[in-house]
Amino acid sequence: MAGGRNRWTATLIALAVVLAWLVIGGIAGPYSGKLGDVATNDNASFLPADAEATRAQDLSAGFVERETTPALVVYERTAGITPADQQRVQADAARFAQVPGVVGPLPPPIVSEDRQAVQVIVPIDSSEGEQIRAVVDKLREIAGTNRDGLTVDVAGPAGLLADLIQVFTAIDGPLLLVTLVVVLIILLIVYRSPVLWIFPLLAAGMSYGLASLVVYHLADNDVIKLNGQAQGILTVLVFGAGTDYALLLIARYREELHRHERPRDAIRTAWRGAAPAIFASGATVIVSLLCLLLSSLNSNRALGPVAAVGIAATLLVMLTFLPALLLLGGRWAFWPRRPRFDHADPQTEHGVWGRIAGFVARRARTVWLVTAVVLAALAVGVTQLGATTLGQSDLFTNRTDSVAGQEVIARHYPAGTGSPATIFTNQAAARQVAQAAQGVPGVSSVLPLTAQGAAGPPDPNAPPKVVDGRVQLNVTLADPPDSNGAERTIRDLRAAVHRVPGSDSVVGGFTAINVDTADAATRDRNVIIPVVLLVIAVILALLLRALVAPVLLIATVVLSFLATLGLCALIFRYVLDFPGVDQSFPLFAFVFLVALGIDYNIFLMSRVREESIRRGTRAGVLTGLAVTGGVITSAGIVLAATFSALAVLPLVVLVELGVAVAAGVLLDTVVVRSLLVPALAYDIGPRIWWPSRLSRSRRDGDRTGAEVARAR
């Protein structure tokens, strides 16, 4: 009777937990579709306050009534612009000026020297960054489609921002749908059950809803800044990591159902065995992501807490909601392959991985040496990776309107027309600064901002506008404003004007923002990567209660990371034909690959330590590899597949990150965790647990074959 009461008590508690989470899910669920409402994609707002471009932006506020972002409407007819074309441009310009959000009067249209193109500069109020897309859409509607050989495109910073916002606002639907389908297919293959796949997918969806609720309110109250990139990563991270944790717990639950007659005893034992590894894994990822708070870029600082909230929500759900679901499901959840209460050795269900473990035992030293050499050879490819700020034409995987317009501008105008660099300098030194700027290679023209502003043709005799003893010089660059050539010009321009005595010059503008962003990304990479490694080492040392094992595990993950970058360099260059990677790519790839890659080593080595206490280290390594091989490989495939879903977004940066994480996770699960780490641990033996007492164990399982033979 007592057993019956305990069974019903456990069932009622599990039912209450499930119902409570369903209520929470009903409240949180709608927020997953509202994250785009609180996201911002203004690059300038992500710069550190002490960046030169940020100071220039602050100074520019005194020279204009309103901050503006230019849209460049460009018309092209290769046979030559006709009078009818010019009339159409004039009529369109008049209608542009009437669009709410456009700051008029507009400058007169600019006809190219070869008379094959006309450009209209349309300043858009920048105070409402997310409204720029609506204004650009209206401009595109007014300009219409190509007509009788006359092409028309809307480009410039505003056109680019509008295209980016359009991509990011479409993240919720397609990305979530692709992620769900990918996870569903893999779960059906792994479990071969019409029932069991529901449990991890429902728990992952609950995690995503809870994370969305928290992130929405943090962003809505300006605690964090959410951008489209972080929003997309949150989706795949929660579903990928959540499914991983679910697979680990369910696999352990299945094991324990063979050893325990009552499901409540099995789930209790499974939770005690798997929860420490799951918690340590999640804590490692959370702390690694929070290291992004050390970044000088607001965009990176935002990604850290957003992703960390996602992992924290996932941990909470997977350690409470999922166990309750599994208890209610009992053995029937595994139908038609229900585990029986037969005290079977867990290795008996893992024949393939048992054979792999035997192979590692026979040739441990050869295995880890060969795999290390192969990974090192792949790492050589890092020299082909490069790091560059992707230009506007390289940013998207498809050809957007802003890309097409920028190509037209580059053909017929100095490519920097409409998006000038700006110099703010003391009035007394303005002439010298202008002369220094004009002498910089890559500078087409230098003109002061006059009191007449942008309206009407420039008057060379008009005095410059002076604000607080400073004047503004507008510098037109010869290269497109988002190109490597333009960025080199900005660096040379800054060096030249800073040398003018007493000028106190500050250089800003669209290209300068890109330059300062790239510099901040380099600084972040050099600061954050060592901190992440140190934090992971501390967590591993506490979990494994050893010092040798954490050092070896981190070394293997770093080697895997470098090999992944080398492999990606070859894929990006020779398969996907991408021109390069953004400056932020190495840091993001490192944080996700190392934090997520160490997960699988945690899952493996925590089980190895548990088995080593009972069997000895070498036998524990083989048992740990055999019983975790299938579930960890499945988890790696799930995570790789979910990050591959980023490829549905037409942004090169996110496609590259998705490919890198997918390739790196597969490399970790198939090579590092299956071969390199077990072979190293087996070869080293008990010493891997130094300085704990386990390192002094000398059971038969810890002896080499020769030692056992001599003892007999």
C-alpha cells in the first residue's frame, strides 16, 4: 500500500509540474513571434562610446536640425539618359520629398559625367531607425520598376539597412519552421518511435517560449539590445542545445528502466546521473556566452545575455518539465521498442560503440596521434581564411536592390558619392585639414558644409557653417563606402588629418563606423578568447575534480576549433565562393564551437569518471565511450543540423556561422569525442585524474595488457 501511495504521489507531482509548465508555455508562447518588435539593427548604436566614429556622430548633431541616413535612388540607361528620363527623375524627386520621414528640400539630381545615370540623394530622418525601412519601401514604390531600358534601384546606407531589416524581420517564421522540421526528422530517425519524439520537441519549444518571454521584456525595457543576428542564433541555439540535453536524459532513463522495475525509480536515478553533466554543460555555455559582456561592441554584449537566457531557460525546462513528462509516459513512451526490466548491461545495447571502444583500446596511442595529426593538417587551412568586412555586394547571398544600386553607382560615379566621410575640425585649421585630406589617395573631393546645407547646387564662395568653433568637411571617397579600399582610405585619412597641428580632427561617417567596428572586433577577440578558456578550465576542474583532464580536454577542443576554421576556409573559398569572413566571425565561431564542443567532452568524461570509480580508469573509458557514443553522436547531429538551418537566411555572415558550427560540432562528435579524447584518456590512464585520489587507483582495469600478464 505504501508503494502504491508513493507511486500515485509521484504521478500527481509529475502531472502538476507538467500542467504548470503548460500554463507558462501558454503565456510565453506568443512572445516568440514578437521578438522582431523589440529588435534594432542600427550598426552605429553598437559602437563603443569612445570610438572616433561615435564622437563624430555626436558632433554631427550640432550641424543638422535632424540626423539623417541617405537613400540613393539611382537611374541608369546605358544608351544615355534621355530628356524623358530626366523628367521622370524630377517628378519622382518631387514625390520623394513629400514622403513622411524624408528630410527636405532634396539636393538636385546628379547626372553622371558619362550621362548614363542620374542619382537622387534622399535624406531620411534617423531618429526612428526601424522606420527607415518603411520610408525606403515607399521610395521604391514611387520609383517603380525598370521601364523601357531605364533601370532604377534604391541603395545607399538607408537602402542597405532596409534590406537588412527585411531579412531579420523574416527570421521568426522560416527559421523556426526549418529548425522544427530538422529536429523532428532526426528524432524520428534516432528513436524510431511515433511517440517519443514529442517529448524533447515539446520541451525545446517550451524552452524557446520561456526564453522569448524573458528576452522580449529585457529588450523592451532597454536592459539589453536585441538585433536580428542574436534573434536568429537564439532560435537555433535553444532548439539545438535543448534537444541535446533531452537526448542525454532520455538515453540515461532508458538505461535505468532496464535496472529498475518502477519508472519513478528509473527517472530518479537517471536524473541524478545525467543532471550534473547537463547542468555543467549548460553552465559552461552560459558563462562562456556571458564573457561577451567584456566586448566593447554593444552588439556582442547583447548576444551574450540573449543566448545565455536561452540556455538558462533550456536547463530549467529540461531538468523539470522533461523528467515529469517521461515519468508520466513510463515505458510506453518508448513504444514499440519498450525497455524491459531485465538488469541488462547497458553496453549490450551499444554493439557498434562497443566495437569502437575495443578498437581504441587496442591502438590507443596510434589513434590519438593520427587524429591529432589530421586535425593539425586541417588547421593549416586557417591561413586561407582571411578576415575582412564584407562589402554591401558580398553581404547577401542574393542580389538585393541595394546591392544592384551600389553597383550602378560604382560604374558611373565616385563610388562614395552620397555617403561621404565627415571630418569635424577646428575652424582655424580647416583649410590645412582640407588640403591634407585632399592629398590622401582614394579621396575624390573635400567640400565644407555651408550654411545653405544640402539644398541647391554648392556655392564655392559660401562660408562654412561653424558650430562651437568647428566646421564640417564632407569627403567623397573613390571606393564604395563599405569596401576594403574605402576602409584603407579612412585609416589613411585619419592619420593625415590627425597630424595637422591644433586641428583636433575627428573622422566619422558610414565607412568610419565599419572601421571602428572592425577594430573593436579585433580587440574583443584578443580579450575574450583567453577569458573563455580560463572559465571553461575552472568549470571542468570542479566537475572532474582534476587538473590534467581539463587541460587535455581544452587542448583537444582548441585543436578542433582551429581545424574547423581551416576546413571552413576551404569550404567558403572553393565551395561556396564567399569573398571572406567578417571580423566578428572568429570570435562568434570560437565562443559557440568551444562552449558547445566542450559539452560533448563533459557528457563523455563525466560518465567516464563515474564508471572509473567502479571499474578503473581504462575500463571506465571504454564503458563510457560505449554507452554514450550513440546518444552524443545523435546530439551532435541534431545541433549541427539546427545550426545548418541558418543557411535559409540570405546573409553571408549567418550562413558562415551556421556552416562553421555544424562542421565543428560534427568534427567534435565524430573525431574528437569518439577517437581523440578516449584514446588519450586510455593511454594516459589513472594519471588523467591527477591530483585526485582516483589518479592513484591501480585496479586491473587501469593496467596495460603487459602489466596484467606479468601480475598473473
